[in-house]
Amino acid sequence: MTDKLAPEATVVIVGAGLGGVRVAENLRAGGHTGPVVMIGAEAHPPYDRPPLSKKVLTEAIGRVDLKADEFYADSSIDLRMGERVASVDPGAKSVTVTKADGTSYTQDYDALVLATGLLPRPFPGVAGVDGVFTLRTVEDAQRIAEAASAGGQAVVIGAGFIGCEVAASLHTLGLAVTLVEPAPTPLAQAVGTQIGALVTRQHVEKGVDVRAGIGVDEIVAEAGKVIGVRLSDGTLVDADLVVVGIGSTPVVDYLDGSGIELASREVGGGVACNEVGRAGVDGVYALGDMANWRDHGGTQRRAEHWNHTVEQAAIVAAALLGTDHAVVPAVPYFWSDQYDLKIQVLGWPKPDDDVHIVDDDGHKWLAYFSRDGMLTAVAGAGKIGAVMKTRPKLVTPTPIADVLA
């Protein structure tokens, strides 16, 4: 089944980030001639988010726009920035949009694509405290960079990919950095503790103070300004600035009362979708970080990676154009730039997979993951070619013994 669009059909895309832009681009490339409306809450044209924790912090390069300004006009894409979708009515096939001046209007659609991404989880009790940051927007990155320009001591709470990247960037800027993570190692929830130990080594060698296996009780402030972070063992770590990276939640509040089904928290939350991003109501799709897709094995998953969003955008556009049968999902892939190394992961690793470290010179490394004797993923740091050449072995079931031979 497809929701193949009529040539004159109106597509409304909620969210002006990578996923939204790629859907619009693919629709036009596929020949759709009807109106394409893209609605984004931020005032800026769509921009790339991965550089925020890296180059935007360390090099003050500003926004990295996804497309040149003329792309939207040339492609007849109605880009509406600084506007927020407040509600969705699938029965009427319309959305209610709130403008920056507080006025509202209704926008009808024939197909609706949801791509609103994530919001970082705030640390409780520190709203309005100077020197405490989360990272989602270019303004967030600029504020962190401005605070870091004064030097001093930084604490990063949470050692997932964003936390590790921010810690590396702040160290590059000359700050003394403490990275705090309640799991046994950084990235433990994503790639397990063996790979997490290699990531820890990288940070420690650079001079970052990694405090893993310990939580944070409170962020301490005086006169409205952060002065430190109290760990669960009672230790107070001095801090001139704190970046909180304790996870994110899908932006789905505007769907309240719409009847659009959300996935359970156990499988990651977000909008529940089938294998091509179709939600459970007519004409509605979702993709990217806020979408929970069912894979071809029947498992629901929500992934927060750039390449995953690009692939999903192509699949959604193809479904709308009536060609979804031609799109074959690729092997999942994500990467993280930390210091001078690119960490790459190809496949679906689980923290309890068996890990086979096959190359480690003390700086660069390569590892395979396996489960029940079968290859599940490959990860490497500074091993771009070795990681990517493993892709064919992940397309079809491959015994780990064949890879290690």
C-alpha cells in the first residue's frame, strides 16, 4: 500500500532540519509538482546540527546551512521559519500554526511529514542558572563558546556521543574538563564497556578528567551563577560552566489529542511508524530522531543518527511518490569526531554483544561485534577504510568466525 500523491497534492513538512529538507528535495527530484510547505520553529534557514558540538564550538564558524538560500525558491518550497505547529487534526487534514507574533492560522495538507527532532533533557532545578547549558541550536553552541572563551573549568554531565564531543571541543579550547557519566564508561549504552574503555583512554590521554560510574546529585550555584557540580559520592567538582548531555526526548507535544500513535518508552518513544515511515493515520509520516520505525524484522527502533535520517527521508519521499518498493534500507551507520579521531560504527551493536578487538595501537583501533556467533557490527577509531569495507558482510548474515579468519 502507498499514499501516492496526486500531482497537485499539498505536502506539509513539520520541522525544518535535515530530515525535512531531504524529504522536500527528494519529492521535487521525484517529480512532485504540488505545493511543498516546510514549517520550522527556529528563525534560521535549515542548518546541519552535527557541527554544533564540534566546529561551531571550536572554530566559531557560525551556522552550517543545509542548502543555499536560493534552493528553496528555485525548488518552489514554501519555507516558513519562526513558526511552530501547535496541533494536528488528521480528520480535517490540517495543522494549526502559531507565528512569532502570537497569531495563528490553519494549514491544510494532503500528506503530512513530521520531522521535529529532539529536545535535550534539562537537569532539574537549574532553570535560569547562569553557566548551565544544553546543546540543540546554533544559539546554544554560540552561548557555550562565549562562556568557554573566559577559560576556567568545565563539567560535562553525560558521556554519550554529544557529551564526549563537547568535552573534546572544550578541551581543545583550553578549558580543564571533567566528564561525568553514571555508566561504567563513556558510550557504554551505545557500544558497551570494552569500546567505552577505549574512548575513555582517548579522553584521559588528552587530559580530560573522566569520572565514570558515578552520578550527579546537584548543580551548585551562588548568586544565580554555577560554581560546581556535586557528585553522588559527595565530591564537589568546581565549574565555571556546565554542559548537560543526559539524553533527549522526541518533540511530540503538538500531537496531543491528534490520535497519532506514539511508541512506548521501552522501545524509545516517538511516533510509531511502519517500515516506510507511515504513521497509523491516513497521510501522516514521520522520520528522523523523533520517529520510531519498524524494521523489516518487525522490531521497533528509534535512531538518532544523521545517516539514518537521510535514508529515511529518501524512503518517505519514495512512499509518497508511490515507489517505496524500490528503496532498500542500508546498513545503519554513525560516526563521532573527537579530537583527531573519527569514531565510526556500522551495524546494530548492543552493549551486551561479544566484542572482538582486532587492532589497537594505543590510539587507533578496530573492533567487531557478534551475537550468537554472527557478526552484528563493526566499530573503529581512525580506521575509516577498515570499517567501511565491512559493510557487505553486514548486509547478509555472516559468521563472526569468517570475519576473524
